[in-house]
Amino acid sequence: MPHPLSIGPHTVTPPVVLAPMAGITNAPFRTLCREFSGGKGLFVSEMITTRALVERNEKTMQLIHFDASEKPRSIQLYGVDPATVGKAVRMIAEEDLADHIDLNFGCPVPKVTRKGGGSALPYKRNLLRAILREAVSGAGGLPVTMKMRKGIDDDHITYLDAGRIAVEEGVTAVALHGRTAAQHYGGTADWEAIARLKEHVPEIPVLGNGDIWSAGDALRMVRETGCDGVVVGRGCLGRPWLFADLVAAFEGRTEDVARPSLREVADVMVRHATLLGEWIERGAAARSATVEGGGGRRVSESRGVVDFRKHVAWYLKGFAVGSEMRRRLAITSSLAELRAGLDELDLDQPWPAGADGPRGRTSGNNRVVLPDGWLRDPYDCAGVGEDAELDTSGG
């Protein structure tokens, strides 16, 4: 079994991290995952853009709200301008907004890479170094980590150079998704790359990410790569109890595997939607929002259920639920409607065979959208500045 994971002053045991996922790893989902884990592990916010944070964007300020029970509080930042990243990190440190800062150099979506951000950025070695230097120097005593991919594509691999730069600039730990940006989520994650990175940067912890669909996969990744911990993303979509499995596995209780019935899954679905509504209501209250007729709670509940719709197919994966009922459940707009629809199902169904497998997006072999001339010189960062920053958080 691996040793406890040290992220600066924070000990993460077992060494399991919830990957930041846009629109997914908000406070309600983190709450569910943390409850199933018994409070063990590290749970990272969805992506926060540094420009939006510095400008105190209303949505962003809600996204960085942590429940009082979240310890340590972990924020993932996205940025392409060193000065803006530095301002955001100093703001977090000075205003005590988080206990740990993770930097996003792994996002492959076009609206991020076309700005030179996410998985495109490590190709520009000097820019990466400048951002890391600003972040680490501005963080005070807060640990700074980074998440990245292998590179832009098979012809532009960057992870070994990026790992060495991270060590030299004082980054506390690095996480590697074993795919390129061009692969998105297709094909098979390259766990050998995780092993090579661990050999290349023995000075700091290396976390592995990619194709962890079960607790057994997590143990196998650690065993095969020598990594210091795992980062779990799509494997927990519609399955927050995966964190109970992970904790049990890393503690040697490999026989303790969650196999919830559809009745138990339905209860979690309703709780998830409820938490989303309560979270939205708290955000509205914090903004001193008013709704005519005193219907604020009902409006927030509806918005929570609407936001939950994206999760329905993930929770029901593998269960015998007809296409018409799946469609109905995916367009519900109240908790009563969601509960009533679920109660029409055969809730005694056991956990289906094969439901532990891949979930989420699987497209691959994509053309990576980059700024003009991005690949001409891996060191020149001319033209990248504050105007390239995204202005909204959450992906």
C-alpha cells in the first residue's frame, strides 16, 4: 500500500483525489463524495478562472464557497497570464479562501486550448515556468500543485519537461492524465507515462489519472506505475460511492465494494438534486437576491433539479429503465416530480453487471484548437497576455 500523500502541510490518506470537473465537482457533489469516503481523501473544486476570481465575478464567488466540513479546501485555478494568476493566488492566500491551490494544465476543450490554456500551455515552457513562479511566490504557505496531460498530441509531448519545471519552481505535487489533448477521453490512458514521470521527478509526489473505473483499477495503477496517489474523474460520475470503495481498498478491505440497489441509487439521486437546490438558494441569499411572491426556495429547488438532469443517465447506467422513462427523468423540474418518476421503477433491481465500467465522454483523435502559430516555438510566449484569459469559471 502507498504511503499517505503529503500536499504541503496536508496529509491525504488514503491518497485519493477527486478530479476537478466543470459543472460536476461543485459543493453538492463534493459533499456526497466526502460523505461516502467518511471524510477521507481530497476533493477539488471545479475549474476557477483567475481573471474571474480577481474581478470577483458573481458566479465564481459562489463556486469557491466551501462547506465548513471541507478540510482542506482545495481550489483549481485556470489561467494563461502570469500576472493574473499571481493576483488570483495572492487573493486566495490573503483572504483565506482555500488551503490548497491546483493549477489546470490538462483541460483539452477547444474554448480553453484556443486561448493557449489548459493542455496547450505546457508546450510554451517559459510561459509555464513564469506562471508557476508567480503562483508559488504568491501562495505564501499554501501548497501549489498542477494537473497536466502528456502533451498536445503524439508529436508534441510535454509532460517530462513540465514535470521538471514544476520541481524547479517549487510545485508541491504533479498529477498526470495519461492522454494527450488530441485524445480527449478516447482510447486507453497511458499508465506507462505516469511511471516515467515518477522516475523523472522523484523529488515530489506524482499522482496518476485516467481509466480508474473501480477501486481495483486504483490499486493496480499504484502498483504498476509507482505513483503516490490517484486522481479519479469520470469513474465517479453518477457513482459518488466509488469513494467508499477506494477508501476500503486502500485500507486493505478489498472485499468491501458498494453494490447499491436501484432503490439506494434513487435515494442518492434525490439527495444530490436536493443539495444542488440548497446550494443555489444559499448563493442567491448571499447575493441578496429576491424573488417575487416569496418563491425563492421553489425557484432554487427547480434550478437544482434542472442542474441535476445531466447526472441522470450516469446514475441509471446499466439498470433496466426504459428509454421513455429515462427521457422523463431527464426533464424533471421539481423534487416531487423526480421522486415520483423514480418510484415508478422496479427499485428492487440489484446493482447491474458491467455498471462499474467506463462512463462519460469517450471521443478521441480530435484536432486540438490552438492560437495561431502556437507550435512554431516551444519557448516564445509573445501574444499571450491578460486578454487571453477566460472570464467565466466552471469550464
